Amino acid sequence: MSSSAVTPAAVDVKSMPNLRVPKATMPIDASSIGTKRKIICFSDFDGTIFMQDTGHILFNNFGCGSERRQILDQQIHSGERSFRDVSEEMWGSLDVPFDDGFEVMKDALDIDLGFQTFHLFCLNNNIPFNVISAGLKPVLRKVLDHFLGEEASSNIEIVANDATISSDGSEWKPVWLHDTELGHDKAQSINDYREGAKFESDDGTIPMIVFIGDGVSDLPAAREADVLFARRGLRLEEYCIEHKLPYIPFDTFAEIQREVIEIAKVDEEKTKGQGLPANFNPRANLWRRVSSKNAVPLFAALTPRHEKMFVWPEIFTQLKTPLEGQALAVPAA
């Protein structure tokens, strides 16, 4: 991942003939959002931008097979084995040259009907759009190159695990982004990106972080966002409903585009009055507003018990005194 953010220049869609976007869906004036706050988009890939899972297509056709894959998925869900351990077995089971595997994969994938137009909207409004995935970067890049065209795809930064793939396809080995049981800590990636990019705007406003996902594995990254979009009817939405977490459901990226425009306008008005849009994640916003690490344990202590596992575990310490009627001791940094 690069150490600084790449803000794409505005794009004239007429200069991109290879971009497969129906004329009827192209925004008439995609550059007129007219708000001052910088917006940064992060999105999951499998099940979010594309309806299917790229890895599952490969495993089912050229690797361990669907039955074994389902058993391995259950081992992750039960906690019997780590995501990284199971993923190494799945990717290691493949025996197919990369290009041959891609020929099958591209025909099995369906892109969200509104994504290409949403991507143009981001380009025309200087909104960096970043893919954050637990998959393999070479696979994801090849898919985006095919569906969007290489020029448009090059504007999307992919934060994912790398891979070494033998020329004959007999060996597929993930190169993990992080030395953790997940292999890729999506929350860390967003924070690294934010830190490296130094997202301060000219007038001092805090960037609006948008995250788009579909599964519970997206929760660590979702916690870092001001605005969370969860694909309707899938596990991430179920979790948000169950735990009363602020989110916006979506069926297509066209809905996300409309919501982002509206939220940006509301935010513009609220910023003048020092308020926040109703859909903002208050925890993510407060995290960026705290003035020092001293404030973080206090903030974590106020987090509901069932959410503590997602709140900055590297600095959270168990609260030892009841909140009600007692002062909270804030440890020194």
C-alpha cells in the first residue's frame, strides 16, 4: 500500500470509450456535489462490488471443491481454525494457471449494476475509492481491469493480500499483508491509509470516511467509518440491526451514490452549526476528535459490553469500577 493517498483527477467519461457503462445510467452532472468536506470511500470486494466470491469460484472449480470449502468455512466460523490457516489450505488446493482460472471466473461474476456509474461519480468528485479485501490482489486487479477497463481500474487502490502463483498454476500461495490470524486487518489498513495520507483539508474539516460492505468480517473496517453502508439482507446488516449500530442499507451502488450526495449536503449544513448528520457513526467521529491517547480508555469504557471486542483492542483495558455514580480514572499515556 502506498504511503500517501492518491486523489484522482476529474474524468471526462467521453474519453473512456472502453468503460462499459450504459448511457442511461451515466450521471448528467457528476461533478456538482459542491461540498467542502473531503470524502474517502472504502469498499469490500466479494459480495459487495461483485455478487459472487472470486475465491469460491476458483476453489469450487479448480481446488478443494464446494463440499470441502463449506467444511473449511465452518471451521472458521466455529473458531476451530483461523481465517489465515483455512485460506492457505483453500488457495493451496488450486491447480490451474492464472489465466485459465480467470476465464472461468469472469463468466461467473456479476458486477453490481450501479457500481460503474458510482465509480465515475467518485472520479468526477475527486473522491478516492479504495478496495479493501481479504482476497488476493492479482485476482482482484484482473477482475477490475476486465469489467471496468484498465484505465478506470488504475484509479482504484486495492488493499489486499498479495500472492505468488507458479506459471503452471500448480502452486498458489498468499503473501499476507499483516502478521495476524486474519492475514489482513482491514481496520489497520484504513488507519494506515488515513495516517499516511494526512487527510487534513485546506479549511481544517475532518474527512468523511465511508465504508461499504456485506459481511461480519467487514466490521473492524466499518468501525473506522463515519458512514456505513451494508448490503441489504446479508450478515453485516443483520449484525447492525441486532446491535443497533448506525448503518444505511443498500441494494445497488446507485443507492449509495444518492445517499452520499444527500449526506454530503446535510453535512455541509450541519458543519456550519457544529452538528453531525444522523447517519454518522459517533464512535468513528469521536475517535478523530479526541485530543490524545489519554482520552481513548475513557471512550472505550463507555462502549457497550458486546461491542468491546471491536473497539481498539490494542489500548482497551477492562473497566474496574462501575460507571454510574463514580469517576472514571483515565490512565496516563
